[in-house]
Amino acid sequence: MKLENDLDTDDIRGLVLRLALPSMLAQFVSVFYSIVDRMYIGNIPKIGEVALAGVGICGPIVTLVSSFAILVGVGGAPLMSIRLGQKNEKGARQILANCFLMLTVMALVLTVCVLGMREKLLWWFGAGETTFPYALSYMTIYLCGTFFALMTTGMNQFIICQGFAKVGMKAVMIGAVANIVLDPIFIFGLHLDVRGAALATVLSQMCSCLYVLRFLFGKKAPIRITFHGYDPKLMLQVAKVGFSPFVIIALDNVLIISQNMVIQRLGGPGQGDTILTCAAIVQSFMLIITMPLGGITSGTQTILGYNYGAKRPDRIWKAERWIVTCCLVFNTIMFLAAQCIPEVFVRIFTRNEEYVALSAWAIRVSTLGVIPLAIQYTVVDGFTGMGIAKVAITLSLFRKFIYFSSVVLIPLLTGVTNVFYAETVSDFAGPVFSTILFLLVFQKVVGDPKKVSAA
């Protein structure tokens, strides 16, 4: 079958754009899973703002569970790309089989464990008396669809790494469109409120999951899912490579949970609930930046992994230059939007002018460092795409440490409202450290492109 993209011979600039844009658009669409839910929930009569705060508490816990899909998907896809670059189809097929088994087992275990602990988790992570009922309703239903969420996110990586970026984009779009259609039906038509939003999301993820598995079991995929060649050592290798992006996403959500806890404890029942509602809106806006940004860098990982396996440093260097260019252009556009028109976004969720003013200010503050953040994503996902997990995890942990320290110290020293400055501090400090380490390490790992070109 003719591939959408030939990772071996296609021009690097065109290859980066053809893989980055569909992945970026897919993540844009994917953001609607949370934003559409929160938009409709925020506009429920009488209970909208409180219900939105409750769902905001659920958000990082749910994403923390879903991050296990990244552990397997982003852990296995670069290894599969490297095998394809080495022309080792048998090895690539074995990686896919092992990753499918890992995701299946993880989904079942996580569903049982987290459902059993959901009430304690919500109390621990910032739920108050008024927000707890809404958080519990949403989380209970959502967790029943853990299998679909993990399969969609994790196995879609193996479609993209084979060069089928458009198919991967369609998988995400199917679920997002279904969610947009089902949300108003369940929330307002059937009067299910928060439960309706969760149910719509689960059914939408099921649609995406069926599409992904149909492709990977079908004849169109060059490398298809099989049921043999299971190897614990290979699974461990996948986990090692995937540990860095897993920790990045897991810690992102742990840090959001920490922020929610700080807000609730320092703000108290009144001010705390108000700031939590604003934090949920800010987190939604940040997803519009970070998920498409991650789509660019993760969607192009297959170029880096393939050419790393094929020992082509000249193509790796060219790819990295175009990837960081795409990221900087995108983040600059989003920075300008965040600074100029945040109120437009906030009013999607609420018409209460107190919430609008505070949320718009918080968006401006939280996005001051998003332009350098483009460098952070390029460097970290670049090393991950080539299977060099130790460097990637070092860079990620440094930025998370800065963020966590800021979340704790800034509210204590200057007031709880200023907790939103923690994002800005980490978004400047992380890229500086990543750039320094990149300049010191990258050429040693990849090789000198000038020597290769001369050869």
C-alpha cells in the first residue's frame, strides 16, 4: 500500500508540515472533549459556575488516568519508528502486539482501582461541600469509559508513526464531533446535567476507539495488531521510553491538583470556589495551547525516530529546525490571542462579570511564557522520539520542580490569587535549561550533519 508519507526519501520540510498539521488539528479538535463539556456545564441554569468548579477538580484526575495511554503509546511508537527505519517489520509488529496487551491490562486495572477510590481522591484533591456532588457524578460515569480513552489515545500513536497522520486526525475528529452533538442532548434535552456531559464523552471516546482498532486490525495498515510475540523485556523497554512523556503529563496533572488544593485551603469556601472556577477556565485555555503544541512535536516524532534508526543525522537536524519553527509560530499566535482577547474565550463558559474579569486576567498572566514553551516541547519530545528518555525526563522534571515550588511559595508570599504566576515562572525557567542541555548534548547523540553530507 502507498504510504501517505515516505519517511525515508520525502523532503523534510514537507514531511514535517504533513505530519505536524494533521496532528496539531487533531489535538485542537480533541480539546473540545473538555471545552465543550465545560462550556455547556458552565451555562447550566443556577448551578453552572459551581458545577464547572466540580468538573475542574475532576479534570486533572481523569487526565492522570489517561496519561497511562501516553506511557504505552508514546513509549512504543518511537521504538516502532526506529524498527521501521531499520527495515525490521517483524520487530515493529512485535512492539505493536505488546503495546496492545499493555493498554488492555492497564485499562482494566485502572478502572477498578480508581472507581474504588474516587470519593477519597476528590476530597483529597480540592473538592468542597458544594462542588463534591458534581465532581463525583462526572467522575463516576467518565471512569467507566477508561478502556475507550486509553485505547484511542495510545493506539492512535501507532497509526501516526506508520505515516498515516490523516487517519489519526480522523480518529480524534470522530469522537469530538460526536461529543459536540451529544452534549446538548444529554445535558439539556434529557436534563442529565453533569452526568450527561460525562456520558456524552464516554460514548464519543467509544466511537474513536472503534475507528482506531478497525484500522489497526484491518488490511490498510502496513503493521497490524497481532496476538503473539509477547515479551516482558520489550514491555519494560516501552515503559522506559514512555516514562518521560508519561511523567510529563502525570506531573502536569499532579501539579494542577496541587494548585487546586492550595486554592481551596488558602481561599476558603467562598473565595476558593470562585478561584477554582476561574482556574478551570484557565486550564481549558492552556489546553488549547499545549495540546496542539504537543500534537506538532509528538506527530513529528516518527521522523526523528525513523531517521535515528536509519542513521541519518542530516535529516534529524533539518526536521528539528522545522519543528521548532512551527511551534514558535503557533505559540506566538496563541500568545497574542491570550493577551488581546481572553474575555471572548471566558464568556463561552460564564456571563458573570466577576468571573470574566478574574479569568481574563489569569489567562493573561498564565500565558506570558508560552513563546519560550515552544522550545521546551521541541527539545523534550525530540529526545523522546529518538528513544533517549533520560535526557527528556531530566528536562521535564526540572520544569515541574520550578512549577511546584512556585505554586506553593507565590500564594503564601503574595496571596492566593497570584497562584497563576506559577505557570509563567516555569515556562521561562524550563526552556532556558532545555536550550542549554540541547546545545551540550544533541550533536553528541545524533552526530554532525555536515560530516554526513560531505560523505
